[in-house]
Amino acid sequence: MKFAIISDTHDNLANVKNVINWLNKEEITLLLHCGDINSKETIKMIGDTFKGEAKFARGNADVSIEGLNEFEEVEIDGKRIAFTHFPTEANELCNTKKYDLVFHGHTHKPWESMVGECKLVNPGEAAGIYNKATFATYDTKTDKLELKIIERLNI
């Protein structure tokens, strides 16, 4: 299964809309958001336009959004996955040895590394504040992680 990972959208609704349109076109049905959503408006827009399921973790900019957890976990095709906002927590989750993949945001920089047997990934920032606006996709069947630059999406 191919799914998407996004972080640090910071209410950039135009970029979020472009990502959602691309995900719908590509028939990707799961989106993991690693926090710094900023408002319920962004969550509502994702819920109203994304044809799949979106899951959210709380970032430091999400204090006004109730019901978000520090981290979430899912299992997809036998892959144990956790996602959170902060890199320190992400490293700690990897070190539990419970997960195959851990995703995080916060630094606004795309990054991939290994912590033991756990792949640690930051999909970058979708807001495009400090760097190019990006998100990532991961395919559990091929173990392929791809960074997507939002301005280059073929929508």
C-alpha cells in the first residue's frame, strides 16, 4: 500500500489543497500528518476533500486543536509505523524497537536515517516557509520512500 506523510502545513491551504488533489488523483487513501497543522480549518478542509483517511499528531503550533495526541501508530501491510511531531520523540519511538518506520516534522527539513532497524523520516514542510514545500510517499510493498516537491506535482 502506498500512503502519504505530511508535516508543518501551518495553514497553507493552497499547498494542502494541491497535495490532496494529487493524492486523490493517485488514489492514495491514507495520509499521516506529523503536526503543526495550526487550525481546525485545515483539518476540516482535508476531511472534506481527501477521499481517504487522514490521521493527525499534535505539533507545537496545534495547542488550540483538541483531541490530537503526541504520537499515533498504525500497522500497514505488516509494517509497524509511528508518527509524531518532534524529532526527539521520534528517536525515542525508534529506540523502543517496536516500529519499522517513524515519521516526524518540526525541523522543516526533509530527512531520512536509520536508528537501528527503524527508518526515521521527516517529510519536510508543506507550508514552504523555510524550504521548498514537500511531503513524502511510502510504498510498503516496495519499501520505497519518495520526497515530493509540491510545486512540481502533476495535478
